[in-house]
Amino acid sequence: MPELPEVETTVRGLAPVLLGRRLIRVEARRGDLRRAFPPDLRQRLTGAQVTGLGRRAKYGLVETDRGDTVIFHLGMSGRWRIDPAELGTHDHLVLATDAGRTLALNDPRRFGSVDLVKTEEAGNWPAFRALGPEPLGDAFDADYLRAALAGRAAPIKALLLDQRIVAGLGTISVCEALFMAGIAPGTAGGRISRDRLRRLVPAIKEVLLSAIDAGGSTLRDFAQPDGALGYFSKQFLVYGREGEPCRCGAPVKRRAEGGRSTFYCGRCQR
Ligand SMILES: [Zn+2]
């Protein structure tokens, strides 16, 4: 599933194709993904110029000169294909620019979404209203996290996945950051010391930034025809490595709960 680094990489990869360009064709090739496409999507976007791209949590943002913002989510399997040679059954939304480029939002499982809001109201969009700070922003620091976790008995892993506490973290980033900070995923959030939070916050930022770097280094592939923006593979320290040796020599453990897996080292994380 695409996490924050994939969405950030996707937005950075879309920028050279879309920024400053006018959309000359907007075609929804079915009525919905996870939910219906906005009925006025085509009318509001056709002829509009793209004035900005951005990201909030795991959503990508495309702003136009008409004061509209497209908000897209890649769901479980979404990706943007660039200049596809031909369109397939899973290409659900097609955008063409005045520079002759074509983008197709491809999403076989259709858990993604596309919404259209007034840019000035985007901050109040329901999915954004309750979001916590961006993990890469300055507002997300050890003091903030300490206050947000105060008195919380839930496991730190679950609390870091709570989008109201910090926006956009996924299970991969959280497993990796907890490993780097040496914190056991089941530790009650409110019981983690200030010193350990001072290790955890930079670990979260480092995990995200190094994944974004890895994504950025794959962007040159997307410049090719039929390139696709979305998932890219990375090397992890513990995620997906059950039974393999941790750097300390102990085997990486996996615990499954509610369809999600937690990967950790029982020796390095306390
Ligand atoms: Zn270890």
C-alpha cells in the first residue's frame, strides 16, 4: 500500500508533467473508485491551468487557477501512468495537457479516491480537519509528541498510526522508526520517556526522508513512456523480514493484529 513517501514521490513526479500546464482533456472512464468521481470534475478541470502540487498526509493535491484543488488518494494499488502507450481497463481517470502529455490514474483494486474542493476550503475538508501535524514539519517534535501521548495507555505503534496524532504515517514507517529508536511497539505511549521521544521523532523523520530519497532516485524511470508513479521497492531494517537476523543477530519477530503486522526485534527494542 502506498505510504507517505510514495505519495510524496508521486507528487514530485507529477510536477514536471502538470505544473503550469493547461488540462485539455479530463476523462473519467468509470463512475467511481472507492466513492463516486465528482460529477463536475470534467467541467471544472477542462481548460484549467495547474498552479501547484502538494501533499497532505497520504493525499496528493493538484491546484488549479480556478481556485479548485483535486485531492487524490492512491488507496491500496493506485498509481499514475505517464504517457501510457494504450489505456487499459484499470486506467480510470485520464488527464491530457496542452504540452501533449497524458496521465492515467490506474487503480486495479479501486480503493483510491478523487475529490474536488475549493482550494480555500481544502483545510476544512472532512478528512483533513482532524489531522495531526505533518511528521516532516517543524510542529512535529518531541515536546508535541510528549503532550499528545500523555496519559495514553495504548501501544505506541497504534498511537503513531492514529492520524489525529500525526498525519500520514503507515505501518512500514512506524515499524522502522520504532526499531531505529529502540522502542518496543507494544510500549504504552504515555510511558515513553522524554529522552526516548527525542530519539523517536528524528527516527520517524529519517525513515520518511530516506524513503523519499529512494523514491526520488527512481523518478528518472518515470520519465520514460509508460513509467508509473506510485509504488517503489525499498530495503527495510525489520519490516517484512520475519525470521531474518536483525543487525544484533537475533531473529526479527512478527506479530499480527487486526490484519496488520508488526515487525520488531525483541532484543534491540525495549
Ligand atoms: Zn536486534
